[in-house]
Amino acid sequence: MPQRQSFPSVTRKSFLRGMAAAGAAPLLPVTAAEAAPSVRRPDFPLLRDGTAVDVFVDAADDPAVIRAAGDLQADVERVGGVRPRLLHTVPPRAELLVVVGTIGASPVIDRLIAQRRLDVSRVKGRWEASVTQVVDSPLPGVGRALVIAGSDRRGTVYGVYDTSERIGVSPWYWWADVPVVRRDTVTVPAGPFVRREPAVRYRGVFINDEQNLTTWSRRTQEPDKNIGPKTYERVFELLLRLKANYLWPAMHPYSDFFNKHRENPELAERYGIVVGSSHPEAMLRNGVHEWQPWAEEHRNPDGTLPVYDYTVNPAVISDYWRARARQNAGYESSWTIGMRGLHDSALETKHATTVPEKVAVMNDIIADQRRILAEEVGPAAEPQIFIPYKEVLELYNAGVEVPDDVTLIWPDDNHGNMRQLPDESERRRPGGNGIYYHLSYWGRPRSYLWLDTTQLGKVWQELRRVHEHQADRMWIFNVGDIKSIETGLSFCLDMAWDVDRWGPGDVEDFLVEWAGRQFGRRYGSEIAAIRTEYYRLAAQRRPEFIDKAVFSTVHHGDEAGGRMTDYEQLLDRVRRLGAKLPEGYRDAYFQLVEYPVHGAYLMNLKYYWADRNALAVRQGRGAGTNRFADLAEAAHAEEQAITRRYNTQIAGGKWDGIVNPYPSEIPKAPGRPAVTRIPRQETSGLEVAAEGNETGAGRPLSFSSYTRDRRFVDVFNTGFLPLEWRAEPSAPWIRLSTTGGELTDQVRVWAEIDWPRVPQGTHRPTLTFTGAGRSLEVPLLVVDDGERARRRARGFVEAHGHVSIDAAHFDREVPRGGARWRTVRGLGRRTAAVEAVPTTAPSITEDLTVRSPELRYRIRLTTAGTFPVTVFRLPSLDERGKRRVAVALDDQPPTVLSGQAIATGNRGDAWARNVEEGVEKLTARVTVAEPGEHVLRVFMVDPGMAVDQIVIDTGGLPASHLAPPESYHRVFNPDPALAPGVAAQDR
């Protein structure tokens, strides 16, 4: 692959942002303009005064180029209402002309190059590069031409689609109904505009677990097929508009296999799409559909059916592969070699039971397949790829010999964590390396097929790590049904073209630009902020992973309720912005913004109310028990209603069947949570449950002058008849949200402290609740160190028996040995996380305090003793290495913490827990000799480790899914009571 060139990132980014501000920049940030001339040339009009400029493409050019030129015709018409003519001969006279062509395939383009009228010095000989430039008097009789020239057929196609984007046609105009703004005059900048070659050669998607896509396709596109050529035409166009070039087609039992309809590979060739196949589909064969008929036609001599086991039936299987190689030899294809079982099952080897025996079998398989490709396809049989997925990775690591010209495709753990990356010797292989990365998945420990819930900061972190390890030959993304993954897919393909464009501090800038391209620049920042918060909440727990009793309803101000408050505030922002959008944008907004937020909110909400219902049963509540059950059922019904709206009303019912949160047989999917109702009893009774207690008030309500907390007491009726109740604090500086009234089911009473009125020191006042003949006391623990101490405190201050730190809020970062810690915004459960980089740096296992890059956190402790320190790290993997980080207090020796490095694929183990929670909690112990100021130190041991939060438990910190709210810090968190998710609203 030729050496990729690039401009300095600041120059490239500033240029593109300037173009975006002018409404002219392409969406995907993989392009760069050359230095602007001293005198700005006039824009080139594609449509003016009701007349569209003709588009010329030589009839001898590649069919993919000619077809794309037809899309440019349609796009100009979408914008301006007038369709230009598509010409295959140069007109004898034209004031203006669009010239589309490929270097070496278009005589007109080649002539302009020979005459030095068109500068292709940075394009010619490159992979999928192009230049768009206005040329004066390019041809006899032609006054001015907009020339789009590509280094190869796809380079030209991408240049065409760049122009479409520049005039306002989003790649998602059809797949997400993004409107095209109509204009009477349509122009593009004069250029020159150069699209350099991509960072990754092959970039594409895997349509997988595609039950919804199949349902939709059959209902709306091709009633006689289960995903056929009409649907693939739409898929191919989308891929090219997104500047992708590669596809693993749908492969499950409910879909037609790709080669069933011969139009499919023919269409792919005509569009310029490279078609490959997934890890269980060797040699472009779909085992789900194709093996059984082949076996029926090639029975064993005794009449039995051959099995798909190379140790039993090598000749039959070899012929099976050879037939497809011969059939598809004329198409640009990618050939998956190696073998797994049918339908995503493990490799079957009846006569090879040990790992060394299986390795030998795999080597024989690869040799056989290579021989077939050489004989049937010849030199065009490239790329060839080997995918060490699941059990095949074990065999690869045990000695499978993959030829050097074959591309190694490294898989993630199906949940966005790369399992293994190429070592130094693998990085030198001529065939290079690539990745198979999931944005959607069906399987263990839980599936996520419904919404786009992989945090873009996480995607950025992993893809940067991938590219630093030179896995840049092929990136394939599992996108499920395509729909709902629109934003994530756009970002992934954006990075696949220009991996350097977005840095660790500006991933959200992608969202600003992307949303601005879909909905208008004035709305870009707000939509980006909405999506960023949506991803943050999903990072705490994917909505597809929600279950009963995940988040605490009694600790940290109602952890679960605080999360629901964050969702409610987010949904309110979505609705307020949606009301401002022009009517024509509503369908796209619902698909890309509103439904994901609303759906995720409702999935969480019904489980929140189900948890409150289960707690009410344990507490012996009366009417409130049934009220919580009703709320859970109502949330489920509302979720079903918005899904019906998506499928039946949005875009006039265009997406019928495309969305279903519960595809059949999906493992461990959340559904309708079970709730309990109790029979009505004509009684009443007063009871309370104070925060931190499931029942009663054994654990006092804790208040600190540093965190200035807000705590709740649930006052509830144990029966169904109304009662009168009253609350009275024992100190005048305790404020209550309500002090009494009539109680039918329950009320949440919030208690706060009027700190200016509190005497300095430690106090133990009470709240007294009376009603229904009872009097109940709730104890409080109020610690006031005074306002002066609060203002002068250095570092994070202990309160409530713990210190909680967001890892990005370090006081000092100390780089060492060429490695350092960097902050990645939009990563993790809060606003940012820190990562040890470069990810290719050597591990440091000795003399950490002088050799390892370090983070330092000032902390103020009021308690002495030996305490657990828990590091919340993002669960990256390395199946050939270790995942370690170290912590120390002050000058004490560091303690090395080892994380899970291997993806087991199981349920219920450490890997599964890390996947579900999105973090791994690693705990050490530190000794605090005396209270006061200390320094907590974090050291890199292995590179690529990302740390999200750190918690020191100094006395009985309750268990919860999330880390406690961040402790008081006069710079980083001066008002903890106002932090997101700290306290739930009155529920």
C-alpha cells in the first residue's frame, strides 16, 4: 500500500470547520483542500437560472463511475428540482460542464493531465483518491468545467459523492430520511479539493443478526425475497456515500444467502463494492443455506450425508469451496480462508481432538483453499483474510501457519474490546492486519441489537489503539440491521478514512459536525450534547443489558432514581429541540435522536419502577406497591407505542418492521419485568425507609459541609386507606421538602441542611414522623467543618466514609519513559477517562515510581487505618499479555492490580461481568497512618489501560453499581450537590 500522506491536523481541521461554517464541507472528515490561492476563484454553479449543468462521463469508464454519475444527476435534482443531462460524448459547445472520470480510463481526464491542466500529483497511483477542480477552457467549446478525477474507480465514485454532500445531500438521505434543502442556485467551491487515500484500505460492514432488516425488506422492498438485490442496491449506495467499499452480506436462516440471487454479486461489481464473508463462511460459502443442499447432492457411497468436518469429508468440502471460487472468480471479492462450523458454531474435527491436531488440520485447510484460489481465480484472488474468531484464536496462537500475504483480521470480544492485536512480527507481514469490530451483537453474555449504544469515546479509544498497532488493511463493523447504528457507523467509517482527524479531546466535535449536516448547523451543538449524554448513560449500562436490581434504589440519593432524572432531563431536551425543528426534519429527528433516547429511557424506567415495586413488597407497603407495578407496566406500554410509531407512522410507514427491541430467541434480552400486586386492604399504617436502608432508619442520614448533601426519607402507607402524617426536625437548620399532609401511598421527603446556621462540629439530630398512631425517628449525622475549611481544602475531601474521584481530575500527570497518561473526553461513565499511551509502549514492571508514567491526586482524609482502594478501569483485553495498573499512597510501595485479559465467552464470570458493567473494579489496600493530606498515585504497568474512577472506602461504603458521586474538590467539583445523577426527583 503506498505511503499515506496527510496535512498537519490543525490545518486540516481548521479548514474543514471553516468549510462547515460556510455550509460547504463534506460530512466525512477524510478530505483536505490544498492551500487556498491568493485570489479566490468564483464558485462553480451546478444549477443556475433554472438550468442544470450537464454531466459528462466517458462510456468507456468503469460502470461504477457511470452509475455514480447518475446519482449526481439525481442529487442535483433533489437540491434544485432540475435534472442535468448525463452525457457520454463531449458537447461541441458548453459554457459549463461537469467532467467525471478515472485516471487511465477516461481519455478526457488523461488529456487534461497531459496538458498539465489538471494536477493529480497527489492522487495518481494512490488508493481510492480523487481531486475535484475547476478548469478553465478544458476542452474545445467548453468555457469552464468542474472536473472530478479519481485514481481508480472508487476514487472517482467518492469524488462524485463528495460533490453531492457539498451541495447538501446527506449519505443518510434515504436510510434516515434526512431532508435535502431545496435551492434555486446550486454551487460548489472552485477547489482544488483533494481526497487523499484512506488510512484503512478496506472499510465496510457486516449485516448480521438481521431479523428486523429481513422483516422490513420483505414487507417494503421485495415481497418475494428475504433481502435481495433491491435492498442491496440501497445498501451499496449507502456504503459508497459513507466512503466504504466492503460488505459481509446477511447470512442467517431468515435471510436469503447472497449468491442465491445472481443479481447480487453482479450489482456489487457494478457499484464497486468488494464482497466478502464472515468468519464461519469460508470461501464465500453460506453454510446456513448452502451446505445441506450440497451434501444432499454429494452423498457418501453408503448413502449417508457428509458432515461439515474436514477430518471426515475433505474432498466433498473442498469441491464445495471450489464451486463458489469458480462461480465468483470474475468479481472483486474478498476470500475468507480457514474454517469454523456451520452457522457460527465451533470448528468440528472428529479425528483431531487435541489442539496440536486441530492446528495441523487448519493448516491443511488453508493450503487446500489457497490451491483452489490459485487455480480458479488466479492473481485476482485478493484480499484473502483469516479471522481468528473465538476458538480459532486459540488455534492461531498455538501455531496455525497463515501465509504472509493473507490479511489477519483480529476480532474484538463482540462488545467493543479488542481481544488481541498484532505483535511486531505480525505487523511486518505483507498481507497486513485488520479488525472485526462489533457495534451490534447477538450472544453471550448479553445481546445488544436494538440501539446504537457503544460510546463514541470507546470506539475512538479502541480504533486508535488498533491503528497504532498497524491493523490498517481492513476494518469491518458488525452493524446488525443497519438501522439505529447510523451515528456510530458514520463515526467508524470516518475514522477508517482519516484516523487522525479526531483527537482525544474532541470526539464530540464529530457529533457537532455530523448533526449539523443532518439537521442544520444551528442545531448541531445541542444534538451533539444530547447524543454525548445518551452515550454516557449507556456506558453506565446499555439499555439492552438492563435487568432487575442493577442500580441501587436506596443508596447515594437513590442511584437508580438519579439516573432516571438524568434520562428525564435528557428526554426533555430532546423534546424541546424537536419542537423547534422544521416539520420536514421530524422523521429524521425521530429516527436519529428522539427514539434512541426515549426508548432507552423507557427501558430503564420500567425496570426502575419494577425495582421499586419489589422493594415495596419487602417493605410491606400497601397502595404504593400496586402504584409502582402500574408505573412499570405503563412504561412498557409506552415503549411498545413509540416502537409501533417508528414501524407504522414515521416516513409514512416506510420502516415497517425495522425496529424490534425483542427479536425472537435473543438471549438474555430485557423484556417486560415481572411485578407484584397485592389485594386491597381497608387499613392504614405509617412506616418510613430512610436513604441507605431498605427498611427503617438503622443507617443515619449523613450530611457533610463539603458535599452539602440532599437525603431522602420515604414515608409510606402500609395499607390502602388515607392517613394524616407529620414530620418535625429536631434542629431549626434542617430543611424538609414537605412536612406533612394526607398520605394514600407514599411520599419522598427530602432533607437538606441550612449550612450558614449550623454550629461547627458534629451533630446527631433527628427527624420525627408521626401518623396513624405511630411516631418514628430517623437519625441524622451532620458534620460541619466550617466554610473556611471548605474554601481552603486541598484535593478531594473524605466524607460519608469514602473518597470518590473521577480519574480525569488529577492534580498532576508525570510522563516517563516516552509514555504518558492522556485524557479522553466522552469516555467512561462520567465526562472523561484517562488512558496510558502510546498503546504500543513496553510494559513497566519494575521501579514503577521512577520509570512509569504517573497520575497524582491530592486527597484529604479524616480517618486513619487500612482501606480498600478500587480502580474502575475500562475492560480492555490482551489475550497474549496482561492488563495491569498500580496504585500507591504517598511514598508507599505501589500495589500492582491485574485485570481480566481474556474474553472467555461465558456468562457469569469476570469477563461477562465486565462486559455488562462496562468497567472492571480492581481493588488494592492502602494504609493511612494519620489523617490529613495525602497523595494517591496511579502508575501505568501495561499501556492502553484506561481508568475511569477511583474510590477509597474509609468505612462501610455501601455496594452499588456506580461509583459514589464524586467527592468535594474546590476546583473539580466545588458543588457536588448539583452534579448529574446525584439525587432523584420526588418519586
